[in-house]
Amino acid sequence: MSAGVGSPDRILPHLLVLAIRLGLPSHEPPEIVPHLRTAKIALTYNPKGQTLTASTPTAESIFTG
């Protein structure tokens, strides 16, 4: 079965890159999501553009395709 449009399979592999680009204090996957939640940073996946965007003042975005 293939991964769905907004499935974690499409997002999780890119969290490390996003954490680095955002300058997060930890680059360990189990610590990234809680940090995003605490900082109230939402992630938006755009399947058409194949991008993952963080709701930060700079709207940091990475290509996932």
C-alpha cells in the first residue's frame, strides 16, 4: 500500500533537514516533534508542490520530492 498524501511517511524523513534549517536545538527525531509543538510551529505539506513549510516568521520551506 502506498503512502497517503499527508502521511507521516512523506513528512518524517524530512524533519531532520527542517530542524537544521530552523536552527532547532536538537536534531534527534524523537525530540523534534515535541519542540515544534512547544514552539507552536505547525507544518504544512503541499502535495502538489512537494514542499513542507513551517509556520515561522520566515515560512521556512523544504522540497520533499
